[in-house]
Amino acid sequence: MAKDIHTPLSTTTPLILTDGSAPADNPEYHRVIRALQYLGLTRPDIAFAVNRLSQFMHKPTTCHWTATKRILRYLKQTMFHGILIQQTSPLNLQTFFDADWAANTDTRVSTTVFITFLGSNPIS
């Protein structure tokens, strides 16, 4: 039995391209990440973690595979979690956005995130 996981991605272990660990099984990693990308459409809580891990599809390591298994453990634990949409008034549309410019130490690519609310309900 795996220990409880409260977040889909570790906040202390950075994911980098060359982390010094052994190469992972590419076909298995690709299959799981593709499935998680599809699931991320309905589970926004894993979207960032899956996107981050998909950046290593061309050369995954055991560190990346361990992070992927963490997402799977998180999903098992939160299987019955969901987003409840309630009728509220007024139904204002609000979007919040954040960006981290050039934080990726491998490529210096920026990371952005947003959340859109309809009233008090997160919808995107």
C-alpha cells in the first residue's frame, strides 16, 4: 500500500532534463503521460504536473517516472473528488492569470497558469 499523497507533484524535488538518474522505459512513460493528458481535461488539479512531465517525453529518467507514479497515487487517493458547480448569482465571469518568466532551468521557457470562474464555480 502506497503512502498518502496530498499534491500531484513534489514541491521540493525539481524536475530537470538531466537529473543524473537512469533512463526510464520510454513506451510505458509515453502511454501513461498520454492517458494523464486526456484525464487532465477533467481533472484540472493534475494539469500542471502532467504538462511539466510531458516536457520530458523524448528522454524520461527514473526521476520523471517516479514523479509520474506520484500523480497516479494522488489520483487513486482523490478518485472521488470533483468540481461541484452551484447556481450562484450574479454569474460574473472572472479569470486570474499568473506567469513565471524563464523559470525552467533547462530551456528558460516561461510557465503560465490561469483559472476562470463563472460566479464562484471554477470552469477552466
